[in-house]
Amino acid sequence: MNIKSLELTENDFKLLIDGLDCLPEKNASGELFVAIFEGKLGDKNPGDIKRRADEIKKEALKDEIRILQGKLLLFKRWLIEQKALKKAL
């Protein structure tokens, strides 16, 4: 198998890069539910600490995602130079 047999397209890279942007938010609905539930119970302190820790992790993940997106764009450029990127219709 060689790289051309993967038949990667520019659209494939766009989907990968755009999809990575959504990764930090994948748990947002669950976090909202927990926040509402904790608010009803009046137990705000432990939840606030956990939410802050989750925010810090999410920010770190966003930084890692930006780095990965950059690497994907470099890989895409290399594929174009090697004439191994299939043109999308």
C-alpha cells in the first residue's frame, strides 16, 4: 500500500480539521445537565471546582488540537507536492 491508494481528498482534510474543532465541546450537553442538577440541589462548591478543572483540561485540549490541525495542513501540503491528493468533485 502506498499513500496514493488512500485517495485522500481536500474535503477529507477539511472534515478532519473542522471535526477537531468540535472535540472540546463533545460533552457540553452533559456538563449543562450536571450544572442544572447541582444548582437544584444547592451543592455548588464541588461542582464549581470540577467545572473549573474541566475548563482547564478543555483549554489544553484546544491547544493540542490546534497543533494537530497544523500538522494535518503540513501533511496536506506534502501530499499536494507529491501529487498524491485526489481532487474532490
